[in-house]
Amino acid sequence: MATLLAITIFLPLLGSVALALIPDRDGRTSRRVAMAVALATLACSVVLLLAFRPSVEGPQFSAADKATGHYGLSWVGHDPNTRGGPDIRVAFGLDGLSLWLFVLTSLLMITAICSSWESIKDRVAAHYGFLLALQTGLLGLFASLDIVLFYIFFEFTLIPLFFLIGIWGGPQRRRASVTFFLYTLAGSLLTLLGVIALVVVHYQFSVDKTLTFSIPELTQGLAALDWKPWREVGSWGSPQVLIFLLLLAGFAIKVPMFPVHTWLPLAHVEAPTAGSIVLAGVLLKVGSYGLLRFNLGMTPLGAQACFPLIASLAVIGIIYGALTALAQTDIKRLVAYSSVSHMGFIVLGLFSLNQTGIDGAVMQMINHGLTTGALFACVGVIYERYHTRSMNEMSGLWNRMPLLAFFLMLASLGSAALPGLNGFVGEFPILVGSYAASPTTAVLAATGMILGAFYLLWMIRKVLFGPLKEPATDGHGHGHEPIASAETHDHNHDHASSSVPPLGWHEIVGLAPLMFLIVAIGVYPRPFFEQIQPATRAIVRTIEAERQMAYEDEHPQPVQRVRRRGGGGGGGGAAAKKAEPKKAEPSKKDAQPKANTKSESKKAAAVKSEPGQASSIEKGGR
Amino acid sequence: MELAYEPGFFVRNAWLIPFFPLLGALVTAIGARRLRGAAHLPVWAGIGLAFLVSLGTLASADHSAKYTVFEWLSAGNLEVPFQVRVDGLSTMMLSMVTFVSGLVAIFAAGYMHGDPSYPRFFALIGLFVTSMTGLVLSNNYLLTYVFWEGVGACSYLLIGFWYSRPSAAAAAMKAFLVNRVGDFGFAIAIFWLWSVSPGHDLSYDSIFAAAESGAIPTSAIAGISLLLFWGATAKSAQIPLYTWLPDAMEGPTPVSALIHAATMVTAGVYLLARSMPMVAMAPGVQALIAATGCATALLAAAIALTQNDLKRVMAYSTVSQLGYMFMALGSGVGDVAQLAVVAAMFHLFTHAFFKALLFLASGSVMHAMGDVIDMRRFRGLRHRLPITYLTFAVGALALAAFPPLSGFFSKDEVLGAISGAIHASESYSWVYQIVYWTALVTAFMTAFYTGRAFFMTFHGPEKLPSPNDPEAPPADAHAHAHAHDEGHHHEIGHESPPIMAIPLMILAGCTVLIGLICLVAWPITGGPAEWFAGHLEKTLGFEALGHGEHGFSWFTATLGTLLGVGGIALAYVMYAEPGPLPARMKERFGALYRASLNKFYVDEFYDATIVATVRISASISDFVDTYVVDRLITGIALIPRAIGRARLALYQNGLIQFYAASSALCVAFLLLFLVLLGLQRP
């Protein structure tokens, strides 16, 4: 299975190399090859999905070294005897957090290729080549178990997307691609600093002083550091908070969180449909996935300390993004701003730091990928026919393309979190989780439900409802009747631009699986949550364990476990901590709590292998 | 704790009630092309089967009858099983919903005949019934919420059924958004419930048990009740969120009948009735509910007095009658709580029949008049539409609470509940006093506007609509002809075909029958609605509610009847024959008349305040995003460039020696750092 995973990841890259080599005059061969490669990758992903065992907590399909317990193969020089030198490994594996994002990437690639099928006429082979290269980047990123490997894939995804926007984009494509590139690069450099700092801190202060780049090992090790200042997060300058903020910089831009979101609408509007689908569907999830994997997994106390900041930004993002979406007339910009709003929900769920919120957030990452991918594909369908995305120029498209109406309606309602469709089962747990963390935040965020319905239904009303009005397809502008005449405008079907073709097979193939999942997740979400939960539970347990240790650092009485708001909020814990002035502990007493901490940290290190002990810690935390 | 309970056959299979209509809808949707004109058959079958199962559950209704069908959602501590509750309240609702919806579906087959989207219509009707029955069956606040929003979504799609009409598009969106505002309150109530409920269990039994045992603080109970009421005001069209309902008649008339009578609007009343064991513990909220219901009833009746659109009169009358139900619910204080909830549900029950009847009869009129529904454009239809005339008369008399029709008994129960609350309430007695007298005044207005609509439509000299009518708006003829062309072609002025007439007759029969049952059961059980109360008592938490002494109050009944008859008489005098009286009244009360005709400008007020605020903030956000946030970030990005120009450019001096020196220095620092790092290792 480990081999299959590696094959799945690198198959698209091979495909893209093949595209570069195969001579192709009219572009037909290229798109067929690309589709075949993408289908094969999807098939492999589905096999992995079916083989995934939901009961297992750690990464699966990873070739673990039996002797050392390390994942994958050693890549950068490492001497196992002296244990010196950096041990950077090529290690892949999937757990509940990454599994569905992995599959989603493969699935949305089909949609992306389908939506480029007719619309890309220029440098076809290169277009599909970049798309497939991007897929390898994303698949590798989600499957990486090594922090350096992760970072390499993380940066690698920038390059194909830069070219996709820059070559096949709209009129402002150069500005868009450069902005996108610089924005994300600036953030990710700070993230790199954070990543290095994590490795160094772990190297210096872990119990057995190992230099490791393995994500699972770092997560465990950092939760059990033999270094008290690591758990003191009272000020902005404390190490964990600093590292948290460094990591945040890159991921927040990728998500994107308010106020660093402005690259997104620009990039979306200029990107070709395929680029938008992948960008919104998967690339934004890279940000939230990073937040979950690194910010929550490795610096949970920093996350807890920064909860007020992050929650405020998330809520502002939700409301502000929704309001801005409401003011748009360009459908694509509208959907782009809706992403800002919906990603705010995801961040809020993650930082509620409890099981309910995190479960919802992971679910919502998948959901947002599906609905937004579908929405962009629908916009692509419209754009390909009318070469405009302005809602003022069209109305009543339901009359012309009932199937598109069905798809767009379903995707919008799913995005508006209608129960029975996928958005609801993500958004509602997020709100419940954040209510536990901070009721005010949840109530404010819930207004996003109303606003979300507002802009989506507004878009539907403008585009689908009303008498048929089509923009001119031949550039003579006879479709531009003023809206005032809409009432009396008869919608007989012999309009001058009735040459618009119905949805082609490639458009239906691209959208139908998304629609199926939108309904399936909404109707029966339980199996999906079952796959997610073991991994999220582990994250929550890390958070709880570290909270508990921080608590015991501050209260050096032996084995004192006071009932705290465990499942409850990050805010609560942080507030409680602030309420008590920190006492400088007498150095005499230092020995005892340290011993205590040590035993505790060993326990936390053993969390993974011994669930019994873990649950005792969890109970203590609650 | 309920181990002794063994779910019976119908309890275990109650999930079939939402399932059958869903199946019907799916079959219709998938087979749309092949079924075409027969698309109604699967949905008919689905609703019919659901009705049969519902009847079966009536007998198995029990306080503790519940059954988990499957585990639906489990996200962290939010665990929601798909669990059904089959008790008095839910079985009553299920039977009523499936029965009335079934009749509406039969009627619709005639009414929608020939519509190009005929299959879509029936698929949506099936989904609508699924959502409503699911809502009623669920034993869990979140699952109720799921179907609650499902009902909203189906109504959105049905109101906007004729999607190319801009007015339908606007009405559909308004319905969904106003309901979302209500759902917002409901959602927060659920968050709150989740955080206070023991074990984060959202099922009704555990929450009511916790509320009763005092595990949930009183302030939380009051807050949650208030939020649930907020949710209910949207679905059940109460102040301040009632404005969507009158617009909802943009959908096909059978949809209006469905929304206004059996499904959708009853959801809010149902939710509060279901939560009564908890809500009754918050007397302040109860007084607010009663007062809101009262204000809504009065306001809507005042608007209905002057409307010229027959369906619109009926729409406002629905709002008004729902107000009565809320008055009754709000009267559930102290030892009359059970009486109050029975009264509310009984009025809901009878109203479902006669309001569906009135709407379908209006639809029949509209059908016969070629989609004209303005009462000024037709008159004296009693000879042309005899069946519609007679059935409408039954519905109108029931609405006007004329004895011994069903409406008389249920309205009497409501008034009795309010007068009970006057005595039972400790600190809000004065509120119920006001509510009681306002309710009586509203009863008079109800009778008047019902009579007005009836006499204007069916009495006087015969007149059929013509396009050159002075009342016909210039675009009207065109728009209606256009709408018509989506529907059906036939000559105007004929009675509806049997497929439409028979449901009317059945509903009229039920209206009479329920009244007769009350009359017959009265001497046997000691009260006109005791048979109904007996069934409803088998509801979770209802037996613990205060029973109170319920006597039939001759004073209330007589007064109510006199007011009703008075209202009808006044309407007869004014409208039975065209006369100068209405015009004179119009002049006499010019300002009031115009205010009522324009619905007291509430829609305009909302547009000018709330909608405008949102729109303006949207524009501001857009402006800020383009000109502030983006510029700010770009500005920050310029700082390094500026630094580079000002300072770093100096070092790009092209001197190789300088470059070499700085490189060496950097390497030295790096080495030092690494050495120090290495030294620290043990």
C-alpha cells in the first residue's frame, strides 16, 4: 500500500512529463492523456480510500522502518550509528486529517480537466502539464510525514499555479499571478522560520534530544518537552507564541484570513476556471491543513493564547467576506469572497480547540472544496458560453440550461449550509464547538449563516430566476437590454443568441460526482466523520495533555487534577490563566514539579501507543 | 430508564412516514421524462402510504414511544441519532399533515395539469411533505432543525416554482431569508441547549427531564425559550417576521394551501407546543408569546380588511389565525398549561382543514377566472361555481367561528385558555386581560373580512374578468396571459373538474364533521374537545403540565358567536350587493384605509431599515476591501522595497572585495552559531 501511495502521488508528475514529450498538434491528445492520468490517479486514491481503516489513529500506508520506527526512507544524509546529521526522510502516509483532502484533490482534478476541455485552446499540453504537476504538489503535501518534505511540496505548488494564472488567465493575469506569488511566498518564508524553530526547539529540549523532521514525532515530542518556558504562554514574546505566529503567517495567507485575503479575489477573477477550481477547492485547504497540523498539533498553547486574536479575525472574515460578496456583480468575485467567509468558519472551528469544532472544521474543509469547486465549475460553464461573468448582464438562465440550474442551485444551497446537504454537517459542529469556546463569537459567526444565504440566493435570483436574458455571444451587444424591461420581456426561446449549446458531457462528468458527494455527505455524514475522528481525537488529546502540563507547571502540587472546562473553550483556559498572577516559584521546590513534569511528559509521549493512559490524561483535562 | 418500553410495530416503522413521500419524489424526479402527465402518481402513492402509516401510529401513540432508526451525525460531542418519537402530539400532526397534503396533491393534479414543469412540482411537493413529517417525527432538537430548514428550502423552491416571474423570484428569496433569520435564533437556542444539557444530549426527553429536575438554570430556560420563540415567529409568520407569508402566494395556489394550512406555518406552533414542558417554566416568555400572538392577530386582521386580492385576504387571515394559536400557547402558565397547549393544537388542527379548504376554493375561483384573483374584477360567481361556492361558504363560516363548525369550537378553546391564564398567571394577569379582549375584537374583524371576501366573490350581479376592466393593471393582462400560458388553457367561468372539486368537498366534510364530533362528544366526555385533549395528553411531558379545571364558558362562547355573526352581518350589508357604503367608509377613514391597504408599510419599513443597512454595509465592505485593506497590504509590501532603495542599494557597490569580506563574515557568524549550538549538547 505504501508503494501505491507513492505511485499515486507521482503519477500526475509523470503524466506531466509525458505531456511535455508527446508531440501534439491540435491538443486533443494532450487532454486525453491528461484525463487518463487524472482518472488513474483518482482510481488509486479511491483504492486508498477504501483500504483506509478508520479505527487506526496514526498515519497509514506509510512504510515504517521496523527497527527504528521511523517512517519512510532516509533521503538526506543520515548516519544511523552516530545518530548525527539531519535525518530528512521521504515519508508518506495518510491519516484522518489528510485522507479526504487527498481524495478531494484527485477528484477536483477531474473537474478541473473537464472544465478546461473546450475552453483551453492555447498551449494545451503545457496547461494540462501544469495542472498535473500541481496535483503532484498537492497530493505530496497532504501525504508528507516529513516537515521538510511538506515544505518542499508546499512551495512547489506555487510554481504551476503561477504559470496557470499567468499564461491562461484574464486581462490582468500578470498582476494577479505576481501578487499571488509574492503574497504567499512572503508568508511561507516566515512559516519556514517557524518550522526550523520547531525542529531546533525539539532538538534542544526533547526528552531524548533527537533531531527529527518527522511530523508525527515532532507532534509527540513537542507535546512532552522538558522545557518549562515552552508552556508559558503569558506574553507575546514567549517561545511557543512566537513560533505559533511565525507558522501562522504563511498559513493565514494561504487560508486566507482577514486581512491578508486580498490576493484571493484577484487571483480567482484572473485565473482560468481550472485554476480557480483547484485554488479554491484544494489550495486554500493547504492553509487550514497547515494550521491544524502545525499550529494546533505542535503549538497548541500558542493557539490557545492567541484565541482572542484568531477568533476575532475569523469572525471579521466571516461577516466581512459575506458582506463584500453581497456587493459583487461578478459571479466569480462573489464566489471568491464567499470563500473568505467560509474559510473563516473553518479557522474558527479549528481554534475552538475542542473535538466538536475541529471535527466540523475538517469536515468543512472537504465540504468547502466540493461546493466551491462546483460553483466555480458552474461559473466556468456560464463564462464559456457568454464570455462574461457579470450578473447584471444575464438572468433567467434556468430557461436555457435547466441542468446547470440544478447544479448551481444544489451547490449554492450546499454552500449556504442547508441541512441535508454537506455544508450543514460541517458548519453546525463548528458553531457548536465555537459556542463552547466563546458564545459571543459563535453568535456573531452565526450571522454568517444569514448573510451566506443572502448573497448566494441573490446570485441565484439574478442568474437563474427571472425572464431569460442572455449576454451577447457574438460581441454585438444585443443582449444588453436594461433590466427595467425584464418584467415585460418575453422569454420565448427564439432569442437571437440561442446558439448556446446545452451542457456537454465533459461538464456533466466534471460536476456530477461533486453533486453526489454534496448530497451524500449531507444525508449520511457519519462514515465521513468516523474516518476523520481518530486523527482529530489525537490532536485534541495533544492539546489537552499540554494544557494539563501547563497547568501542573503553574500549580506544582503533586497530582492535583482540578476539574476544568476541558471540552470547553480555549478562551476559558486562557482567561483562567490570566486571572491568576504568575508566581515566581521558589527554586527549592523546583525539583519536585520537574520530576512530576517529566513523568507526565513520558506519559504524553506514550499517548499514542497506550490509549488507556491517554484517556486518563484526557479525563484529567476535562 | 425506559427499558421497560418495547416499541410497537408502528413505532418501529414510523420512519416510513417521511420515507414514502421521499421515495415518491425521487421516483418522480428520476422518471420525470417518462412519467410526464402521470408524474403525480408516485407522489400520490407516497403521501397516501404515509397517511396510512400515520393512522396506524395514532393507536400506538405513547408518552415514551421512541425508536432510533440510525446514527446520523456524530461530530465530537455533538451526537445526533435519527430518532423518531411517536406520541400524541406527533401522531396528531402526522395524520393531519399527510391527510391535508394528500388532498392538496390530488387537487394539484387538476390545477397544475399541462404545466411544463409538472414533474418538478410533484417532486417538490413530495419533498415538502417529507420535510414536514420528518420535523414532526424527530425526537431531537437538531434533527427537528434539519427538517425545519428543509421545509424552508422546499418552500423556497415551490414559491419560486414559476422561476421566470420576477415577483416569484423575489418572494421565494424573501421567504428563505426571513426564515433564515428565524433559524438563526433557533440555531443559537440549540447551541445553548447543547452546552447546558447533561451529556450534550439534544433529545427532547433528556432536555425536558433536565429542565424539570433543575439541572438547567432558570435563566437558561428563559433564554432558550425566547430563542425558540424567535425561530417560531419566522416559520409561523408572527411579528416581526411575518412579512414573507403573504408574498408566498406567488407560488402555485396548491402550494399556498400547503404552506398556509397543513405544513410550514404549523411548524413554529408545533415547536413551541413540543417544548411546552420547558417553555411553560418561563412565565415572562409566555406572556411575551401571548402578547406577540395577539398583536399579530390584530395587525393581520386589520390588513385583511381592505385587501382586494382574494388569496391575499386568506394569507393575512392565516397570519391572524396563527396569532390565535400563539395566544393560546402563551397562555400556558401555571395550572392551565395543558389546557393552553391543547387549545393551540386544536385550533391548528381545525384551521388546517378549513384554511386548506379556503385556499383550494380560492384556487378553484382563480382557475375558473383565468388566473385573475382580484376580487374587484369578478362578482356573483355562486351560480357558475356552485361547488366552490358551497365549500367556500363552509370554510368561511368555520373561519368566522360560526357554531357548530370546527372553527367555533377551537376558537372557543383558545379564548377559554386565555381566560384561564388571566386567573392562573401571577404577575402577568393584566397582559392576558388585554389579550383576551383584543382576541374578541379580532374575532369580529375576522368574521367581517371573511364575509367580505365571500360576498364580494360569490354574491351580487354576475361579473367575469375582462382585460379592459378599470381595475386591471395595464401590464396585468399581459402578465397573466403569460403566466397562464405556462399553466393551462381553458375557457373561463366554469366549475373546476372533479379532481379539484372532490378534495374541496372532502375538506368541507371534515370541517363539518369535526364540529359534529365535538357536539356529540360534548355530553359524553364533558367537554367539546376532550376527545382531542385525551389523545394529546399522551405526549412527552404533557401529563406533568398543569391540568386545570376546564369548563365550557357560556359567556365567552356567546360573546364570540355574537361578534362572529355581527361581523358577517356587517359584511353582508356592505358587500352582498354593490352599494355606496364601502366607498363612503373608504372616504370616512381615508388614512386608516390606505394604511391597511398598504399593509401598514411594514415591508417598506424593513426595506428601508434592515435590508438597506445590510446593502450599505456590503457596499462599504466592498469599498474598504478595494481601497483600504488591499492598499494597506500593498503598502506594507512596499516598505522592503523602499528600504532596499534607500539603504541596501549602497551595498551593491560592485566592489568584489566588499562582497567577499561580507560573505566571509557571515559564514564566520554562522559557524559560531553552530558551534555554540553543538556545545550545548550534553
